[in-house]
Amino acid sequence: MSQTIRVMKTKLTLTIEKSVIEKAKEFAGNSGKSLSDLVERYLEKEIAEAELQQSNLPEEFKGLFGSVNLPTELNEKEAIREILSHKHKG
């Protein structure tokens, strides 16, 4: 006897730059997938990566995960270099 798994889908409205939508629709069409499939897979991947990062944290830091929103353009290596250069200047 086979078992059917039902997945509940929910409609979502997003506001995205028109040029990005056009490119995404073309990409989806060329890859034989729907735009909804691409967005869903992207979100699943991002969530899985975030969960993996959080699972690697020591237990006492897990509650802090996501509590700080860093700028997307932040270059962590450059920020560390800058902090260390100020520290060593005296």
C-alpha cells in the first residue's frame, strides 16, 4: 500500500525589482522550473545553511543567533583588520 504525502502550499506576494523578476522568469523557464520552485528552493537552502551555522555554535551563544543585523555590504575581514590596526596603534 503506497502512502500519499500532502504538502500544503500558501500564496505569497513579494515586491522585487522588475528587472530581477524578468531575469528570474527567464532563468526559471530555461531551467524547466517555475519561479515559485526557484524561490522555494532558494529559501530552503538559505534556511538550511543558517540552521547549520547555528548548530555549530556553542550552546550559550545559540540564543544570540540572528539578534544582530549586520549590513549586507560588511566585509568582515576588512573590519577585523581595521579594529586590529587601531588596537595596535596605541
